[in-house]
Amino acid sequence: MKEDRNKLPAEIYSGSHNGGHCQGIAVDRAHGYIYYSFTTCLVKTDMRGNLIGSVTGLLGHLGCIDFRESDGRVYGSLEYKNDEIGRGILGSLGKSGQHSGTAFYAAVFDVDRIDRVGMDACESGIMKTVYLKEVVDDYNAVTTNRGREVRHRFGCSGIDGLTFGRIPGGDDMREYMFVAYGVYGDTERSDNDCQVILCYDGAMLKKYECRLREDDMHTVGPLAPDRKFFVYTGNTEYGVQNLEYDEATGNFVMAVYRGRKKEFPNYPMFVIDGSKKPYVGVVPGVEPETKGEMLCLLDNGSGEKTPGFGFKYGSTGLCSVGNGLFYVSHDGRTQNGFDTHVKLYRWNGIDPLERVCGSDETEV
């Protein structure tokens, strides 16, 4: 029986996989596929959860992913580094020290070619990568904060959140790739209370794409982003885990791990107000005083300086699928590996997402 692409299942089960916990999800509604990042592999199923294939062999951290309708490919944040996360990934794979250093990329997957399980990311040619020099520069930078020398400008731990969309509040109709920093949650420094989001013209990315060798990683990519935005959220643990553009509202939804600084509400979700233009302001907590392009958070009605929402899901996968509907990952682990139940939600702007219940399928 032919599947109706205008109907969305209320829940999709990913099956169990061994690459690591779910980091992100992306949906191709037109062709009826859903993609999952399981840390070191990309998994493809149909909308009923039937496994189509997977891309494996990564020694780095594949994070948030997004399906780009304009070219039919999946993009994701990909990082290689020698910190707690990086060493943990290599250790879990039994391959300590087998990549050539610190590097951050936008990974680009030719997902039409994924037709079987265990296709090698680097050898198959399915994945290409774009080097993000700005991230590497901030990650490696040494600066001062509160009278002490600190590494990682703006608390940059790499990248995670990634989505395609339009710049808030303007008439620029171009499609941009937005990449959010992971941010170390150090409670003793003040320069890590903003989310940092880099913005790249989507039309210019393809010329930089290269195949990746993990033993000799390339540095082909734009010298700088087109724009660099800051969003004052207060403290988080590892920054924006999932970043998702909602075309219906123009908002950007950010799912994070809660911060630990007592002076902030420490919400698990923030929303960038898509109706408000960026403005130039002082980036809070950064020394010496630094100005940057600031984005505005959607007001939650509380009057707080860092308004957010108590919605606790989304950090392991968040995907807008049109008409105010979102798929949200509820990840887990069984004796067979890592999995996720992807559940359908509707935007109500208050919670700000509410579960869609009462039917196996929802018309879009």
C-alpha cells in the first residue's frame, strides 16, 4: 500500500544501534525517510521505522543533523577533539589516538546512496565535509576571564546544533546554514553565558566540500562565517545540543542541557525570536569588552533576562515538519544498544510544545 506523505505517524521507533546515544534527527517528508545521528553513525529508516541503511566508521562526534530540502542532503555537525568527549568516543570504539587532531566540520551526506547497513563514511564517498576555521580558532584561543587565564574563547567546546534557515527579522530571503557552538559549562567564568551561532551562506558551501581522511584531516572551508551571532541565555552544559529553524514562525528553537549557575533560571529550551532583527551590543561577561551581533530570545512572559521554557526533551533530536508540528527524540538505551522513540508535538508557544495524541497519524 502506498504511503501517504501528508500523514505523519504519531511515533517512530529507531531500533537499537551501537554508535552512541541519539544526537539528532532529520526528516525528508517528500520521500518518507527519517535520519538519526547516533554519535558515530548516521541511520536511515522509513517513517515506520524500517531500517534502510547506515553510515558508520566515524571516529568523531556527529551531533545535530538537518535535512536540506533544496539539495536533498543531510548536514550535521562533526567534531574531532582531545577532550573528555573526544577521548570517550575513541575509548568506546577501542581506537584511542587514531584521528589526527582537533578539527570541526559541517558533514554533508548524500543520503540517496544509503541503501544498506554499515557503509563507511570516509571510504564510500557518501560523506563530504566543510572545515569551519572560526570554530577551531575560538576553541584553541587562550584569553583571560575574572583574573585568570582560560582556554576556549566564549567557552567554545566545538559545535553541535545545526540547521538551515533565514536570518531573523529581515528581508534577506537567502538560505543560510546556522551552526551553534558547544559551550563548556564552567561556573567559575563569565564569558560562557551566551550561545554563539555562526551563519554561512548555503549557496557558497558546496565549493568547499571535500572527502575526509581521519588520519590526515583537511582544512578546506570558508575563512570566516558570513555572520556571527550571540544569544544571551545564561549558563548551559555544552551549549546548544539541537538547533532547529521553524519556517512557520521564523523562530529558532534551541534545546540545551540545563546550566548550573544560580543567578540564571537555567531552562532546558530557549527560542530565538524570528521576528526581531539582530542588534549590535556588548557580549555579556567577555573580557575585554566585546561587541557583537545579538539575537533576541522569545519572551515567555516572565520578565526574566534570559527567558526560556521548561520543555525537557529535544536535546537528543528536534525537527520541524511543517504547520507547527515537530518531531522530538525521546532517547534511551537497552541491552541491544541505543535507541530513540521519536514523538510528534505541536507548537503552542506556551510549553512551547505539546504532545499530539489521540491518533496514529496526523494530517499535515
